[in-house]
Amino acid sequence: MPALIPRPTQASFPPGHFTLDHRTTLRLGPGTEPAADLLRTLLAPATGLPLRPSPDGPFALTLDPASTGLGDEGYALTVTPDAVLLRAAHPTGLLRGIQTIRQLLPAQALSGTPQPATDWLLPCAEITDVPRHRWRGAMLDVARHFQPAAYLHRYVDLLALHKINVFHLHLTDDQGWRMPVAAYPKLTEIGGHRAETQQGPDGTGPYDGTPHGGSYTRTELAELVRYAAERGVSVLPEIEMPGHVRAALAAYPSLGNSPEAGLDVWTRWGVCDTVLGVHDEALDFCRTVLEEVMDLFPSPYIHIGGEECPTAEWTRSASARQRVAAEGLPHAQALHGWFLGRIGDFLVRNGRRPVAWAETGAELPLDFTLMTWRDAAHTLAAARRGHLVVNAHHRTTYLDYARSAAPDEPSGQPGNVVDLRTVHGHDPVPAEADAEAAGRVLGTQAQLWTEFVTTPEHIEYLTYPRLCALADRSWSAATDWAEFRSRLDEHTARLDTLGVPRRHP
Ligand code: ACM
């Protein structure tokens, strides 16, 4: 049985195979052209196959909106010696099926260079495949260390291979602002660059003395959104507020609580005390930035960060105390939920769904989708209260933690180890959840914070194969570790072909 990751819902593999060669043509039903284009694009570098359209081609792509049970992302694939039929109810389902076809071919099909000596045999198969969870994500922090747009395309390609459907892009933080905003050009001009970088964990260690910076253009981000959409991946933008904004305050000090302070883009790690003010100028700033975000990113969800926001500055600020009084809040700490609630309302009025990291989650309105990261108990608590939830618990989904405790393993984010088995053992739905609460758990996602991760090779060493395990558990209901391991052994040949490093680079 071919080793597919993620594991399909139902699959059988009768003997025999279909051979793809230069004569193979595609029979394309209405609305299937984008999927056919993706199939050609993905197979062309290694195979050179033209896969031309033809009304009587043996390889058929069909959309059948009435076909029940396949949902938005499911597909059915039948391969016999004479024919291939890929069928879905929705175009995204075809895109998922194409990734399965890629995995069914010899691993060389994933190569970026011509592989002329290979026979492109597709094993006979009968597959019906529907995801268990509708949110299967991966977060990349490009604020701490910037990565060029071209790399993000490769990153998306690797996600799509694993049927990961949300690419969460962490665009702003204390150490860098990466998204251009026409109304506030200094966000990237000043906020996109820091003078140097601390080498050790929170508040310790030497500085490297080397400037670091970078930001995307609007065109690059629009192109990324389009590229990802062609692969069935939604780009979820995250703009942090009201904390994690030091880079913005370096560019526009009046957005903060002490404009005279002369802040730099942060060069160290940890939680920064400087946060946005709660005056009208700061709220207007957030709304203007988010208008530009909504203009670029069609994602129904918009992430506004929200975590790790020290409130000491608000306690000391006269304008914040006025805000507490005017809003009838009990204390300055309550400004955190108040602030996020106002911005959440703004997003809802604009037809989007606000997403935030859950500190506990109890302070946020129910129209927030929560990413529960701190405490495993928060997922159940948030779902029971009525939030939609993405389970992002740090002990099972944070890929910046080391892959193992072995002495030769490079040190990651300190404090924890998240090994492959731990990721695979992570069920997005808490065991105690009743059907109603379980229904509010959208799924799960991996996070890669990049304080100590500077290169694409290091990103991929930390991401794979752990993201394979998360993809498997979020797509499939299968839980058998040994069975996953044996599939992963075969899948590793695909990752090798793609140049994903097995060893620390
Ligand atoms: C987080 O780890 N700051 C959500």
C-alpha cells in the first residue's frame, strides 16, 4: 500500500497501474482548469509531461457539486490501468487530490529537475478522502527573522503537499514590521530594521552587532496570496496589537504611552513592556492598518495577536486612566480586553472574523476565534464558552522547541522538547469535549517562532517531519503511531527529493 501523508480516509490499491507519458491527455470538466494547471505546473519540472486537454482523454478531472459527503476539500480518486478519475464537489477538493496523485507517483516526480529515466507509474487506487478538521495550519514568524517572498512560495508548496490549508504569516512584532502600509510608510522604513540581534534566550546573551531587516512589497504579498490560493492554501495575516508593537512605536512614537521615550526596534527577546496607547490615535492606527490588510488578504479570518501585553504603562498613563474612567472599566488591566474588543468589532463590521492568541480567552468577546497556546485546558474552556478554537498548544505544536533532548540536537527555544511522537500524539479535540464543544474546535496548527531560526534550511529542519505528524492527525482520524512511522519512512524519500534537510544544516 503506497504510503500517503496525510493518511486518506479510505483507500484500497488493487494490482496494476496507469502509466503517464507524453501521450496522456486530460479530460477536463467545467471549472477544473485551475486544478489541471496546478497538476501540470507541479509535474512539469521532473516529468516534462504536457498533459494536454482532450475531450476523450483517459485522465479525467470532474467537479460534481451534488456529490454528497466530499465537502469543501474532499475528493475521490479512481485509478485503473486505462483511466484516472479525480472527482470533487468543490475546486479545492481537486487540489487536495492532485497532491495525492503527486505522492502516488515515484518520489522523483517531486524533483525540480528533469528525471528522464523514470517511468511515471500511478498505482491503481480507489480513494475517498475527506479531512477531519477544516483548519490545518502552519504559522511562520517572519518578524523576528525576515525571509524573502520567494522562500515563502517554497514554504507554501511544502504545506500544500501535506494538505495544510492555512498559512499563518506573523508579519509584525517588537523586532520588526514586515508589511508595507501606505498610510504609515515608516512602519517598514524604520520598523523593518533593527540594529543588531541578541543571541541568547530572553534577556540574556551577547548581541551580534549585525543589522537585520527586510519587508515585503504589496505586490509580493498579493502574489503570495494568489500563489497560495492556487494551491488551496489561505494566507492568514497577523498584525500584533496592543503589545508586541515596539517596531511600530520606533517608527511612530506618538502611538505609544510615552512619545518622548525614543524607542528603537527591539534587539532583544522576551516580552516587551512598551505597548500601544489606548488613545484615539492608536485605535485609528490599528483600523487603518487593518483596512490595508483586508485589502490585500482575502482571508475570512484576520489575526490581531493580542497576547503578552504588559499593562504597567497604562497604569501610569493619564490618558489611559481617563479611558478606564470613560469606559467604566474596573482597572487598567481591563483595557486589554476592551482594546481587542473594539478592534474585533471593527473587523466584524467589515465582514471578517477576528482571531487572537488566548491568554486565557475569558476576556474576549465570543466573535473572536481563539488560538489556545498557553495551557491545554484553555482549548476546552474556550470551546465550552462558545468560541471557535484553533488548538495551538505550545507543548505539542511549537516547532521552535528542540526536536529531541539528544546532546547533538541544536538548542531551540529553551524550556521544552517537542518530539515527533508528541506532535503525532496531539489530538486537536480535547478528550473531555462533548459534541457541541468538539464542533467548535476548528483544528490545529504548528507554530515556528524564529528568534533562533535565521535560514530556510533551519526552518525546514524544524518543520519537517514534525509538520507531517500534525498534518496526519488533523486530516485523518487515524491515531496509530507505528503505522504513521512506517508511512513516514517512505515519505522521507519525497522530502529528500524536495531537498528538505534531514540533519541540522
Ligand atoms: C505566543 O507564543 N507568543 C503566542
